Amino acid sequence: MDDNHLGDFLRARRADLRPEVVGMASYGPRRVAGLRREEVAVLAGVNADYYTRLEQGRERNPSPQVIDALSRALQLDTEARAHLFRLAGATPNDRFSARATEQVSPALRQLMDGYPNTPAFVMNRTLDLLATNAMADALYAPFDPADNLARMTFLDPAGRNFYMDWDRAAQATVANLREATGFDPDNPRLRELVRTLTEDNADFNRLWNAHTVRGKTQHAKHLLHPDVGTLTLTYQAFDVRDAPGQQLVIYHAEPGSPSAQSLNLLGSIQATRRRPAPRPHR
């Protein structure tokens, strides 16, 4: 990972816009994909040399007004705009709350265990699984280990079979990690994770360089579990108020659906595996 996160993001989003999309005329051959730096500067109403310094990392602290103008010029959605503000260090208190604790409170663990029939887990911004209930352990049993959703998706051989729509899962995973860089770009765990994934997986490297930013969505998960077959699960993600950066994720199957029946079966299989073997009679 390089250190010019703000410039990299601006450059990637600039390359993704065409002049006709933003209502600008295009004259002659273009040496770059998307908009030129000068065109972004015009759209944002800033000095072209100043914008160039932003991309090159020679200027790293634009004012909120400039960030807002660049967001409009680059046609950023809500999440990408918030990410740009964080990269520029303009989100109040983000840097102080970014380093979340890795410890999951006993009360939260107890809450997760109160969902005996549905998978629940706590993860951090780098997608490490910090705590799981029994059903989440059963769901992620194909992975060895079930430790980090990004590593599991890209580096574990089980990933491509487990996620039936692997391309969508991969894109969402990388977009989640990109969002994490806005909160804490110097996080050593994040840097090491991205370095490993970039070196070991070409798909991750390609998606990472696209600079797509996205938090958790509500798309259904289509999974293939070796013990119970296909599962279609929706989920809810909740920010943990007393541990910034942690999220509680709860999966859910439509009541009475084949997926709900499969989850029940998975729970029974997990309970059988966890049950201690009977002592031999003497």
C-alpha cells in the first residue's frame, strides 16, 4: 500500500468519468482515460495546479468546501463522498475513534448466543471475525480457519464454492476494505492484510485498484454449504456503540423457506459435533 490514499482515490474516480457524462465537450485524442485534471478543476471551481498537488500528494489537507466541490465534480455517491472526507482528514473525531478495540464485550457475546438458530458474529473494519456464535461457526465450517472474511473469500480454496455469486462477494469485500482505509489508512493490520492479498491474488489486486467504496449492503447471500446445500440468507449489520469499528452481523433465512430448514439442519449437525462422546461402559 502506498501512502497517497487521497490522491489515488481522486485519480481513480477521475479516470472513471467521461467528459460527456459531466456535460463537457471533448476535443481531439485523449491520452488519459476519463477526465483530465484540468477538467476536474474546472468542474470543482478550484485552481488546476492546486488540484494537481492534491493528486500527487503534495497537498493533503483541502478545506471541507474544496472536498465538497470535488465530490460534486466527481459525482460521488454518499458513501464515496464520506470516504473522501475521511481521506482528507476532514471528518471530526474519526482519527481518534478509528482504532477500535479488538475485544468483544461479554454482554455482546451473550447477546449473540441468544440467537441459537441463526448465525451471528462480530467483525472489525478489516473484516476480522472477532466473535462468533455456534451457528456462525457451523456456517463457516468449510473455511480453515474462519478468521477474516477477505482472506476467506480470496485465499481460502473453499471461498469460490461457498459464495455462489463469488464475483459479487469479492467486489463487496474489497469495497468494504477500501472504506476502512478512510477511517484508519495507517492501521498496520489493514496494511498487512492488503499487502498479502495484493501479492497473492490477482483478482483482489484488480478490484483494489478500482477504488470502489461501499459499506455493508442488504443484498441476499447465496451460499453453498457442503453439509446442507444451498442457502439464501439476508442479514442486518449493527454498529457496536461502545466499540467504534465493530459491527454485529446477524444472518436470517425466510421463515418456512428451504433455507430456514437447512439452517435448522446445520444447527443439529453442529450440536452433534459439539456433543462429547459417551464414555465406554466398564
